[in-house]
Amino acid sequence: MGRVRRAARSAGRIVGVVVTVACLLAACRLLWPQPGIDAQPESTERQLAFVRSALDDGADLTAQRQFPEGHFFLNALYGLAWVQAAHTDPTLRTSALREARWALGRVDSELGRAIFTSTLQPAYGVFWAGWTNWLRGAILSLDATDPAERQRFSTHSAEIAAAFATSPTPFLAAYPGRAWPVDSTVAVASLRLYDQLLGPRFTAVTARWLDQARTRLDPATGLLPHEVSPDGAQLDGARATSQAMIQRFLPEIDPNFAAEQYPRYRTRFLAYPGGFGPALREYPHGVDGAGDVDSGPLVAGISLSATVVGLGTARVNGDSHLAAAIGAEGELLGLPVDLPGAKRYAFGLAPIGDAFMVWSSTARLLTTQPAAGNWEMRWWWRAPWLIVLSVIAVAPWVGPLFAALRRKRAASIGGDALTGH
């Protein structure tokens, strides 16, 4: 029996050491300085290496079974992250061009277009057309010497512009009878990128879109709505899932409009639930709702996917403190496994999350520079996380400490009895 007790105590000490060391490492990750908005994590290449290996293993097909654009997003974000990384670190240019072109080939393929409708205007809907055009233009921002690629970019941009020019609403359909303003925002950003790279051509279309969009803001928040009907009437007010993406692309289209919208977005959605955070609520403050296929499961009203995208959104809007805070929380809560050849989050169980993370952590503008901002943050935002980590780190030792004190007290009482004191 004594041997069993000693073995149990030894096992308990081992578990205690593991828990305490894990909490110390987690605290270090939370406190470790994050890259500024003009830099990127030193682990970027390892993150991209993991996403590529996951794609080679069919992760995009798995993601497609989980939500409608899983295949598309996993490939597109992989290519875009490479382009962004190469703009920050020009030594990556050759690798970025190879990998981004590979990714473009996968989204601009029969499989990549399979769930979209070819008869929409633009063809396959504004989601597919806009994101594909943005990726094509992003590649040309690294190398515009291929005349065939320039021509394809020109042709697809003209098709998108024609669809906007003839539409009574600024929000084109992504699927038959379904329209989300975020998708049109990405498409218009691709036109703005065309003008930046190849000369002004779509200025009037972009200006018309901005004028129309300003008249269709969600009256409750002053932001673009989440979903609209085919005629542009609002169906669902502003939500973080789409707002984080909209605010990610608005600075590419019009920095002035972005400067109006970003503070509203930040005020309405930035939250510290229970003192923890910062994070993004899926619904504006004062509004509660359930999660869905767009937001994913909500935790205390927080959308984890919107918060990850919000990292990149903060970077391109000059919100360096928020970007650093979300990045640090990702290192704490994302359970990263960082090995010499690859870095993955959540043990690599959801590569689509890794794709969004590396796209956000490398985010940068391709048409302009981020505006300088002086955004407020709770200076003590780390304190609740550190308190919890401290409690967990100490917890395994509370029982043994009290047991040791009891033994010491018992020994002292026994000693007093023997000496007559």
C-alpha cells in the first residue's frame, strides 16, 4: 500500500510539473512581442509549409465538406499569404510566385468553380469572381511581365466592372438569389488593384459603387449589412464575420471611407467578455444571436473566425495595438505546435484555420499604405489571462503543500508530546 501511495505521489508531481511548465510557456507566448504592422511573424514560412502539406493531403476537400467555400478559401488564402509575405520579405518572391500561381490554378479550375453558377454576372458569381481576380492581381503585383496574365486580369476585371455598371444594386449575387456585401467589396478592391497596377480604367465604376454603398448602410450601426436581397434591401444587419473582411478590403478601395467605417466597426464589435479579450463579437453590442455556418460556434458571443480575420483587419487599418493583442492571444489559445519544418495551430486539426491565420498575420495593403491611427486598448488586457494561468500553474501544488504542512504539524505535536511540552 505504501508503494502505491509513493507511486501516486510521484505521478502527481510529474503531472504538476507538466502543468506548471505548460502554463509558464503559455505566459511567455502571451508576453512575447508581436511583429509590427509593417513586419510579419518569423514563423511565416513554417506556417505556409504546413498549409501546403495539408493541401497536398486533401485538406481543401475536407474543408469543402465543412462549409461551402472551404476548398476555395484554403487555396486562395494560401496563395495570398505567400504574396503578402513576399511584399514584406522580397527574398521570398520566387517561392511566392510559384506557390501563388499554383494556388490560382486550383481556384480557377473546374473543381474550384464546381459549387458556383456560371450563368450569374459576373460568371460564377461575385464571390468566386472577386476573390479569384484579387488573387490574380496580387500575383501581378509581384510580377506583371507575363502579357497573358495581364490580359486575363484585364478581361476578368472588365467583366466584374460591367456587372457593377449595369446593376441597380452595389451588392451582386454570389449564388442565385443570395448576396452578401462583403463579396462585392472584395471584387471592387480587385478593380482598384487593377487601376493601381495597370493604369486607371475603372475609376468611375468604383466611385459609383462607393456612392451606392454609402446609401445602403445598416441604419443600426452605420456599417455595410451582412446579407441583402437580390434588389439590395437589407436582410441581416452588420455582423463581425463579414465586417472583419469588409474592413480588411475597404482601405484598398477608398481610405477615406475606410477611415469612417473602421471606428464604427471597432466600437460595435470589439469586446472583452468577462474581462478577457480583446475579441470580436459576432453581433453588435446590445444584440444577441446564434452562430451559423458563416460565424461558426460562438463562445460568449465571440466569433473566433472573425477575431482571426480581425488580426489582418487591424494591421491594414493601422491598429497596431489590437493586431498585436490578437496575435498574442492566438499564440496562447491557438495551441501552436512550432517545429523546425512547420508550424500549425490547434495541433493541425483544422488547416483552414491555419490558412486564415497566416493570411491575417501577413496582411498588408497592395494599393496604398495603412493610415496612422491612435486606437485605444485596455493596457491591462493581459492581466486576466495571466491570473488564470497562475492559478492553473499553482493548483497542482496546493494539495501537496497542505499535506506537507499537516505532516509537519503532526510531527511537531508528536515531538512536543515526547518532550512533555
